[in-house]
Amino acid sequence: MSWADRAGSCIDWEERDEDRLAAIRKWLEPEKDGFVAGLVERVSRLDRVPRLLRNDRFAGRLHTVLQEWLSGLLTLACDDLDRQERRRSLGARLARLNISYDEVILIEGMTYRWLTSVITEHVDGCVDELSPTLCALHKAMTYDRGLVHAGFVDLRDSEMEQALLDRFLAITGFSPSLYEGLAETWEQGQAVDTMGEP
């Protein structure tokens, strides 16, 4: 069972939830740009964001990434592997913008509060519709949080591997090309050993 299948069963995803997310997407469309601009302004004021990055170029890149994050958040497809990879990659892009994962959780909190008010306004006091729609939103955010976090972890792991490799090369005096040749030879040997197993 894939991660997506396990996650989908854990959050108890239903087909009707897709329809509810589609309705939320339709409701928020007129207000989306203004909301994302507000998020960018708040994130840019965080103490962790260096003053050097608080410029129009940084704000533009952050706006693009947050707009993509918000759009993807409401397009859940548990069986779409390409979408899962895009969401993981988005997590890595947020990390490269110097946005920490705890700040992503804050962004999610602000977004959830805003989307809750949008939903409440559009269901017009119908409790029978409000509760399942909020539940679908919560499921989507939970599922997406797992994918985005995986992107942060992927980036951290690759940076750690690179740091270890750089240290190894500095200590041994090996050149990167010699190391790559040795690693490739070792992998080929592993493949031959695996094929030879009964």
C-alpha cells in the first residue's frame, strides 16, 4: 500500500469530499489574490526572514509559491502520483525561500481561519452543509501537510548528504569524479550480488 493510500484511509477520504473542495475553490476564487498578498506581507515581517530578503523580488517569489500552495491545497487527488511529487517539491521550494516548517503551520492556521469564514458565508447558516464542508477542508489540509513536510525532509536529507560528502572528500583528498566512479562501481557490484541471490 502506497503512502497516498495509507494517508487517504487515515483521513477517511470520501468522493463527496471532492465536490465540497470544488465548491470551496469556486467560492474563494474572487478573493484569492488579495488573501495571498496578505499572507506574503505577514510572512515577510517574520523575524526569521533576513532583512536582505524583504524586497520585491523575494515577495514576488513567495507570492507565486504561496498561490501554488493554496491552489494545490484544495485539489486533493490521493491517486495522482504527479500531484504528490509536485506537492513534495513545493515543500522543498518553501524551505529554499527560508520559510521554516513551523512557519508553514502558521500559514496553514491563517488560511484555515480565512477559508472557514469563506465557507460559513457561502453555506448561509446551513449546519448540515457547514460541518461536512469544514471536515473535507480539514482532511485536505491534513493530507497536504504530510506531502509538504516530506518535501522539507527531502531537502534536509539531501543537504545533509551533500555536507557529509564534502567532508569525506576534504578528509580523504578524493576528487568528486573519483568518488562518483567508486560509488558507481560499488552499486554495480551490489546489483550483481542481488541478481546472483537464489
